[in-house]
Amino acid sequence: MELAEEVFHMPVRLGLPHDVTGLEDVLCNPIYSTAVGLLLFGNENRRLTRLGPTSRVGHNGLWTRMKNWFQGNF
């Protein structure tokens, strides 16, 4: 953590996955925090109607989804 603070010139904290069950000895390792966070985020924000395997999103639909995601997160 000290090295990261020195490199980035910002405060750094160690993250650990929480509210996750399963292989606790593996999940307690902070290396998995980002992956677990992304999975939890995706699970909470998945669309109400799922796209089937044969459905394709056109370029306009893809750009609209990306734009909405950026507006909602930044």
C-alpha cells in the first residue's frame, strides 16, 4: 500500500470482497476484489429483459447503452 501511495500520490486502501459466499479462503484474497465487484455490479444492474443468444444489438443500440452507462457512472 505504501508503494501505491508513493507512485500515485493518493491515499490507497486495501479492498476485500464482502457479502459473498463460497470459497472464503480464496475470496478473502484482495486480488479478487475487482472481479467480485464487477460481478456484483453486473448482477445488480442487469437488464429486466435479457437478450437471447440470437439477438444482436445494432450499432445505434450499442452506442446508446454505452452512453447511458457512462452517464450513470460518471
